[in-house]
Amino acid sequence: MRQKKSTEVTVGLFVLLGMGALFFLAMKVSNLSAFNDEQGYRVTAEFENIGGLKARSPVTLAGVRIGRVERIELDPETYNANVVLNLYASFDTLPTDTAASIYTAGLLGEQYIGLEAGAEEEFLKDGDVIELTQPALVLEQVIGQFLFSKAEGDE
Amino acid sequence: MPLIEIRDLHFYRGDRAIFKGVDLDIYRGKVTAIMGPSGTGKTTLLKLIGGQLVPDQGTIMVDGQDVHRLPHAQLYELRKRMGMLFQSGALLTDISVFDNVAFPLREHTNLPESMIRDLVSMKLQAVGLRNAKELMPAELSGGMARRVALARAVALDPMMIMYDEPFTGQDPISMGTLVNLIKRINQSMGLTSIVVSHDLEETMAIADEIYLLSGGKVIERGTPDTLQDSSSEWVKQFVEGLPDGPVPFHFPGMSFEDDLLNRKAVK
Amino acid sequence: MGTIQRLGQWAIGTSERLGRGYLFLMAILAGIPGSLFRFSLVIQQIYSVGVLSVLLILISGLFVGMVLGLQGYNTLVDFGAEESLGVMVSLSLVRELGPVVSALLFAGRAGSALTAEIGLMKSTEQLSGMEMMAVDPIRRVITPRFLAGFISLPFLAAIFSAVGILGGYLVGYGLLGVDDGAFWTQMQTKTDWYDDILNGVIKSIVFGFVVTWIALFEGHDAIPTSEGVGRATTRTVVHSAFAILGLDFVLTALMFGDV
């Protein structure tokens, strides 16, 4: 069979183009470039209420993304949520009294965990637990509290 | 022992009986012709011999093997020893003449390209088209396409060749060439040829033995000479090309008078 | 009773075709080891099926992306959310439009060409001829084309999505003034490699399998006349469209049903 060289070359180019498109989609379009998990270290934080937090939600410090939520489990004894955070290995100077709170991005946006650095001299390592946590704001509770305090204030 | 033995062959297509008990012998080294009016299933017979179709009853033995009992691999081995020339040539249209003839060689042997080149040239030389090897099938005339197909059919030096209506629709020159080729190739390569045709003159010129089929049965068998002298009505009509006889001119049904009268009655 | 009779006949005929189609698929798959051995045949087919479709995919992808940019902007601007245009364009393309539209275009261009080619080979007795030359036409002719379609479509779908996103960017940033950074960063955050892109790739792999199978079967099963081949090509396009859209629903429900 006379296989033209040009045919093989164009097929090769086609495959390259296809793979290039996939690569572009992977790197520029999706969050793949943020997957540097192998070098990350894990810490756990316990929350009373995680609100709308999901796996792969961002973890930030001063607004800068330093990791993601790896998984969320229910603790059968304390009835709280144990959230495992996967933090980038490059940010390994978080004091052990760092606080974790759940915030909402924008008014109706996604929920994420914001960390606030503490003052201790020792740093968080793989497997440590963040002690200070603040649960997500549940709108109904806030309104309820507001009404309650308003009612009290009127007396 | 005949190369091909067909015994009590029955074959139906839907409800129509194509063969109702046919016995045929094809002898080695001879050109055997199978003739008959159109639609008597001559092409079907070739497909049955080649194992592409399975008979409803009866056996076909090729070189001592029951074609339809063979497992897949053995059937394919047997086919390598059969050459077939289709009515249209059936060349692969996307490759050149050279590649077409080289096709069976490349598929079934591990011969180096240099040898293949020589073999193909030889086969094409035998059919007179060696210098056409770069052409594409679309650029060939009908007659040339058939000759290329013939070269391809003999590429693996088969033991037999089946020709499906090789003379149909050919101009006198191509016809003459083909007739000549079939006879020559049969003799020079010691092949067994089966020619299915309804072209009387040409077939009679080269056949050693002729089978005449009609109505699903063999109605006559013999050499071209014995056929000429036959007393059977069928044979006479066929050999002399009479418009009416055992094969009727009018399509069977209502008589002409009734038809006209009926129409008149309805009005 | 005529209607019921016809319905019954149709049902029997359809089951018959499905059965033949299934057996045909088994024969194709059985020919895969042999075809991989003769990979040059597959490459030749990838050329005629994949490479020659690229231009169509590029242009269609670009326009679809640009329209998405326009329409998306018009809708989002009412909610003050035009910065999410990037997300909208990328998710629409990567999850749905990329795999589905490229599969439909593929069925129309490459699928119908395959059907016509095989149907023509059947009617000129080339397939019969090959059989008589002891060459299995499935292994030599059909399976390489199957592999080619199966391999090409995911690449084509990826190209479609990529070009579409660029088209959306051109319109959004270039024409409508959406913020450059917001377009890409929001997209990157919200488009998930596994859930969105890989799922889209899986969809196009499934589509490639089914569309190529349908195209080859219709060609192989066609009545070997010019009318028969013509009808077979139409059937390829129609059946492929049904299959693509139906499978898309099923796959989407499976993949994105419980996010």
C-alpha cells in the first residue's frame, strides 16, 4: 500500500492538535493547575456547621489560596463535621493557633475556608488539628438572633 | 477424480427454488462452461462453490474437501487456491492496478517487495497490461479492468479459476482477447476453469465440457459438438437462439384476448 | 388489522437489524488485534475521517463559542454577573456542546462518507471479491475505519471546545468588554478537570464508538444499489443523531445528576 508520507505527517499533526486542545483545556480552562496535592500536607478542623462547604472548596489565608478542602466527614461522637484541609507544602509556617472560619464569596457565591494566622511560635504539621474554628453563617439563625435581640431590646 | 463434485444441490432464495437437485462434475485441467438463460442462478452456483453461500441441501466437494463443513480458517485456506473473476472485475477502486494485483501477494505471503514487483509484472504481462500498472481502476475500460482482475485472480497461482460472465457487454476485440486469454492461461498454467456465461459463441469456442442449466436442473451436458447435435427442445432453443420454445416469449399469465375483453367488459 | 400487522412487521424487522448490528459489532471488535497489527491502515483512515474533519470542527467550534459569548453576556448582564461569562462558556462547551455538536457534525460529514464508501464497495462487489481472495473484509476494511472514528472523535471534540472557548473570549473580551482576568480566573476555578473536562471526553469516546458503528453497519447492510446506498447514508445521519442525543441525556444524568 503506497502510504504517502504526507498522510502520516498530517495524521501526526492532527493528533498533536487534539492533544494540544486537551492540554489547553486542562491547564488554561480547568483547575488542574491547582492540583499539586502530592506535596501538600493535611490538617483537620472541626466545625459545628459547614454550611455549603464542599470537597475541593478553596482554603485561603488573607485572601490568598493556599490549599483546598479534601474531604468532609461527620464525627459520630461529637456530631460535628471534621473537615480535612490539604494545604500546599510551600505554606508551612502556619502557627498552631491559626483559626479557620467558613465564609461566603460574594453575596450568593461559593463557600470557602478562610484562615487567620495566630501568634504561636510552633507551626502546623501534617496531621495536626486546627483548634479554633467558626462555623458557617446560617441565614435563618442570624435572622432569628436579630429578631430575638430586637424583641429583648424593646422591653 | 473430478476437482469439484456437486451432488444433489438444492438452494432456495426466499420461496424461489434456484437449484432443485443439481449434479455437476468439474474435471482438472479442463474448461467447463455452465450456461443457461438469465436468472438460472449461475452466479449463485459460483458463490456456493466458493463457500459464500450455503446450500439448503446437497454437498459440494472441492479437491476432496466438503466446502461447507470446513472451519473458517480452512475455508480461507481453500479460497487462496481458488481464483475468481467477478463480472465487474471487482477491483479495489482506491488503489492502483499494480497494488490491486499485488494485493493477494501482500496479504497472504511475506515475499519481499522486489519479488512482488516481479511477480506482478509477470501476471500483468500475461494479460497484456504490464505498462498500465500505474493507472487507477477508474481510468480503465471495462475490458481492461477485467484483464487486471484476471491477473489478480492468478496472482497466487491457484488451482482453479471461476469466471462470472466474463464476456457480457464486451466489444468484439475485448471479447476476442478474453476468450484467447482464458484458453491460454488454462493451458499454460494447468488450471481448471469454470466459465459461467450465456454468450454462446465464445463459450462454445473454448469449453471442453458444457452444462446447460434451466429451471433449477441440469438439462444437458456434453461437449460443444454433442450439444449442437442434441435433440432436446431446450438445447435447440438455446443453441439456436430461438425467441420462443421451452423458455416462453410471453410472460405467463392471462391470454391477450381475455385481457382486452376484460377491459372492454369493465367499461 | 393492517396497522397492527405493519407494526408487528416493523418490530420484527427492527429486532432483526439490531441483532445483525450487534453481531456486526462483535465481528468488528474481533478484528481489532489484527488491525492494530496493520496500523498503517488505521492511520490512513484517521486521515480521511479525522484530519479532513478538522476544518469543519474549527469553524463550527469558533462560531458556536462566539455565539455563546454573545448570548451568555446578554443573559448574565441582567444579573450583573457578566464576569462569569468565562465559566458559562467553558462549562457549556466542555460538558455539552463540545462532545455533542462535534459528534453530530462528525456523523454528518465522516459518518455519511463512511456509509457511502462501504455501501459502494458492497455494490461493486469489492467486499465479495476480497472474501474470495481469502481476505476478511471486516478485518481489512471495516475495523480500521472503526478504530479511526473511535480515536478521532474525542480529539475533534477537544478541539471544538478549545476553539469555542477562544471564540467566547474573543467576543467577551474583544467585543463586549468583559474583564480579561475575570474571564479566565473564574473559568479556571469553576471548571473541574475530572467532573467537567474528563466527563466530556468520556462522552465523546462513547459517541465515537456509537456513531462509527452505526455508519459502518448501515454501509455494510445497505442494499447494493444507488438508491439503497443513498438511503443508508440518510439512515446513518438520522440514527446517529438519535443515538447521540439520547446517550447524551443518559450520560449527563449519570455524570451530572447528583453534583
